[in-house]
Amino acid sequence: MIHLVFNQVEVELMKKVQELDSSLEGEILFIRDDYAVGPIENIYEPEGYQKRRDWWMGLLEGSPYKDQLNIVDDKLTVHNLKKELEENKEEIIWIWMGQNQHDVCGYYWLMPQLKAYQGRVMVLYMNNLPFINEKGQIFYPSWLSEIQPKEFLKAKKLAREITLSEFEVDPDEWNKLMLENSMVRLLEGGKKIASKDVDYYDAEILKNITPEWQKATRVISNTLNRMNVKTRDVFLMWRLKEMIN
């Protein structure tokens, strides 16, 4: 069993889940890129891949994450994953995703690359599902990291095989998004992703700019804490710089 997640914090989360349930033991792989933002036109081709990499390089320039670009190689992760599937015909994949555009776009990016393994790919999509938080209250999580490890023992029952029709339809949806090539993609319910303009989050940033001088990091931190639809701090800082320019 190979587990696929889309956020680094979920790697440690899945390890805790595996400690609680040995039946879920297996390798945990992490898709690092955030496919909900940035250029994705011809992303599977060298030219499109390089264009996206150059875009990220521009965003990361001068940030604390500049060196991280060198460790983001989702193409290699998928290559190694497919190699494992070829060498071990009994191996299966479990894709875990929360109800947010980051996870769903990562799922769409994966789908065309795993079509040959239909029947061996499972998905667990926490879409409009209630869970119990640490206070014993019912809530509907957007991110897997919001769910307590023990709650995953019930969630595993939701694992289902990705159907042949999904392997036909979902890549078509991703192809449409690649052609639109917007800079922002949002989840509108279910697995419906909508393209938005690059300035979509600008209004959220402006809400947190005061007449008094503040550090840019403070503006971004406040924006992230208060906004309902989350994106990454690197993207917000880029938009702040673009507005200043």
C-alpha cells in the first residue's frame, strides 16, 4: 500500500494514523507543488514544465523558501511510483485529499499519469463529511490536517476504487483547466475547479493593510489567518509586491 498526500504536514499525520492501525502501513509519498496557482499550460511537456518552474523561481526569489525549489520534483515522485507499481503487481495506491483546491488540483494533475493502473488506485476524498474535533464537536474539515489521527480509522472505510469513467472524464477536466491557464484555481464544490484571475486574492490582502506602517510578513500572516479560502504565503507575498509595483 502506497499513500499519496498533498501537504507536508500530512506525512507526519499519516505516520500517526499508521501507528494506530497497522493495516494502513505503507510508504507515504508527498506531492509538493501547488497546482491551484500558477501556469499549467502544457505542464507535462518540457516547455510547460520549465515555464512553471521559472514562474516559481521568480516568486521564491528573496524568500526563506528559495532553496526549496530544488527539492520539488513531482515528476520524479510519479516516475518512482510507477516503477514500484510495475515491479510489484500487487501494489495499490491510496490517494488522500481534503475538500480544498490545492488537493483537488493535485489529484487532477496525477490522474492522466496513473490511468494505466486503473483498478489499483483508490481515493479517499473528505468531501462534505462530518468529523469530531478535539473538543468533541462535529465539524466539516477542509484539510486533512484538521482531522484527528483516530478519526482516520473510520475514514478509511470510505476508500473506493477510482473508476474507469473517472479516468476518462477527470483528465478532460484538467485539460480544460490547462487550456484556460489561469493563475488561480478555486474549488466550487465536489471536484469542480473554476479558473480565476491572478488578482483574485488581492482584495483579501488589502483588507489587512492599515494606515500605519507594518511589516509585509505581518500583512500576509493576518491575511492567511482571516481569509476563508486559503492559498500559500509565497503567492500572497508575490501579489503584494505586484500591487506595490
